[in-house]
Amino acid sequence: MDPLFELIKSLSKNEKGYIKKLSSFHQKGEKNKYIQLFDAIEKQKEYDEAVLYKKLGYSRDSTAFPVAKNYLYNFVLDGLTSYHGSSIKQEMRRQLDRVEVLHRKGLNDQCNRILSKARKTAVRYDLHENLEEVIDWELLLARERELNEITLKRIDKLYAEWFDLLTRKITGMKFRQTSDRLVVTTAFRGFVRTEKDLEAFDAVFGEVRDLNEADFTDPYNLFFLYRSQYLYRHVSGELDLMYLYLQKTQKLLWDNEHFFEARPHVFLISIANKIICELSMRKYSEAIRTLELYEQLVKRKKDVGPDVLFHFMTKKFYVFVSVGYFEEAVEVSAEVSNLIAAHGSQFKLIDIIHFHNQALGLYLTLGDWKKANRHFQLLLQNLGDMRPDVQAWAHIMGLIIHFEQGDQDLLEYRIKSTYRLLLRRQKMFKVETLILDFIRTKIKSIPSREKQTEAFSQLHDELLAAMASDKYEKSALSNFDLPAWLQSKVTGESFLAIRKRKLLQYFDAAI
């Protein structure tokens, strides 16, 4: 995709208005050429350079069009920087740029005044990189003053501070590396299925496993230590410990609430992970309260872009689906789908995958096979080689869609292809093997409704027994409540009614 086209298409209505307003300051008479180009690109659904050449009267033999594109690209970027220029980090950047300008003018006293302010901000928000620049400037100005014993002591003090800062910075980077690797490993491999599967996560987590949190006073480093802990506990299924470290994370952040001004994403990510943990532990009432806190933080953020909104809406959708607010989830599903259609390139692929996976389960619950199949297809398109656990259950849910629709010919084909696909995997959950063998070998030969009910009941009992015998088997059903679906086949009660009744028992009296 053309970079300028992609950039313009990513702009919000307010951002476009700000760009146009900026351009008017340079306008004399008719619109500037580059704004004419902006308008023409904005109207295109797909980038067509030939149309732009013809419409705007550019010659193929001239360099005027590439020059105009380059100028417009930089103009839009500068405008966006100005429009979003209210963050703590951007203000720090401006202060340090001013120091450089003042230093060129030889106005060192003014440099020192700005550096003093910048230092306080960098220390308050643990902005290590900015504090390094402040110290670097302070050293330069110290060397330019009268050189004496006082200056020497000043230099030694600054270098001692810098060395300490670098030590803390390296420690923080190690924690960040561990937590980032855990995130990526989970996204690619999925959750563990055996003790051997856990080895890949142990290798990542090993360096920080036994560290004592009391040895770390830097809040930002402590945040990533906690994050590494709760991410590992998530994949290993140690939900009580995950919840403990998420609670510690929340206390740390709220004890340093001013961090929200500089790093709102840190607050939002930890809140989202707390919701995931609470849903996994079936603390549904608490998850709903945490979602309300998440919404308050989103509203508090000065600049809520499509990415922040999407992240919040997908967590809202996840909560509604998980706790049984299915009708409300349908409304949120439509909003999320619209966000993906308008701004999908700005969102993390793994978040899009999780949404389609949850939406597939929602519409299976509601018996809307058309929408379920649409999200099934979109899920497969986005998965690629990621999340083998999600892939497995996506295909199993695809089989259920075809079974429910009574499409026997297509079901036969899908059973064979799904079975071949999952057999290529090194390890399948026992519950996956049970459901595949049932659909592949038993369901076709059942002679009567009575026998079918008996077979579904037997499979239901076998699944529960498998889950009781192996702790890892429980996570196999986190994508879809297969026992409830089987129960609906046995009793004739709707899958929706059974799921609602099952989920209701996990609410406390506060709701």
C-alpha cells in the first residue's frame, strides 16, 4: 500500500480537520497543490496513481508529483505530531530540543533552567532515556564552565548517577524482554498441553523466576517483574498466583498514579489482563467491576484513538460473552467489526484473532450459523501459523456449524480435512481426540434419535472424565463450552439456555 495513502486513510475526522486548518495558514487564494492532492487521495477507496496524475494535471516527465507527495507526507506527519503533542514524553522532547537551540546561542543559564525542569519530570515518571539526555547535557555544560575542584566533583556525581541509571535501565530491559517473549511465545504456541510444552515458557521465565521483588525500588522495573510473573502464571495455569501478581501490579500503579500521564498504556494493559484472569477464575462480578474501571481510564485518557477504543471494546465483548450477556455482546460485536473494517491495520493481529474466536463461540451459542461461519472464515484467514490451540478448536467449531446445519456432504469433507490437519500436530488434547473420533466414526452410524441422545450423553461423560484426570485438559475447553452443547443435544434444551444457567451460578450477590 502506498505510504501516503495509508497515512491519510488512518486519520480520524478531527485529525483531518486539524491538517486542513494548518494548511490554511499557508494558503493564498486557491487551495495549495498539496492539499488538493490530500483531498484527491482522501476520496479514493483504493490508491490509483494514474488517476491522481490525470486529475491534478501532473506530467509523467516531471518530478513535481513525487515532490508533492513527499511534502504532503511530511506535512501530515508534522501536523499529527503537533495535534498529539500534549504527552509527557513529547513535552520532554520539546524541552531538550530547546536546550539544544539555546546552547547554540551560548545561553547556558537558560539551558540550565530548562534542564532543571526536565530533570524533575524525567525522575518523577521514570523516563530513563530522557534522564540520560539531561545528564549528558549537564555534563557538557559543566565542562564548559570554569574548571576547578567543584566542577570535578560535579562531574563525578553526574557520572555516578548515570552509572546507577544504566544499571536500573538494563535490569528493566531484561524484565521487559522476558515479558515480551512470554507474550509472543503465548501468541505463537498457545497454552501448554503437557509438562513438556511448559519447557519453552520455563526457558523464557527462568532468569526472573526467583528474583526478590523487595530488591527493586524502581516502580517501572517492578511493574515488568510483576508482568513477567503473571504472564507466566497465565500459561502455566496457576491462576491464583496470576491473580496475586495482578493485584500487586494494580497496587503499584495506583500508588504511582501520576504514571498514567506518561504511560497510560501500562495501566490499560494491566487492567485488561486482570479482566482475563478474573474471567478465567470465574470471578464474573469482579470482572464486570474491573471493566467499569477500565472504561473510566479510557475516558480519562486525553487522546482516545481507534487502537485504544478497539482494545477496550474487545475486552468488553470478551466479558459479555464470558459472563452470559449474549444479547449485549451482539451489539458490541457489531461495533468491533466496524472498527476492524475502518482501522484494522492499526490493531494487533492477535487481538483480531481473539475477537473472531470469541464471536464464533457467541454465534454458535445463539444458533446464528451464518454469522458463526463468517467469523470462522475470518478466524482462519488471520490465524496463519499462530495459536495451534485456537486453530484446533476453530476447526472443531466449524464442524459443529456444519452438523447443526445438517449439511452431511460438506460435513463429511470437513471431518476428513480437520482430522488430517489435527493429526499432523504433535499433541492433541484428549478431549479434542474424543470429539473428532465421535464425529468421524460414531455420529454417522447412529440409527435413531434415541441412540443419538445416548451417544451424546456418553461423549459428555467421557469429556468430563478426561478433564478431571488431567489439569491441562480443562484449558482445552476454554474456547468453547462443549459439555453444555452436548447437554443440549441430550436434553433437547437450547444451548443458549443451558449456558446462561451455568454462568449465572458464578455471580456473587454484588451483581
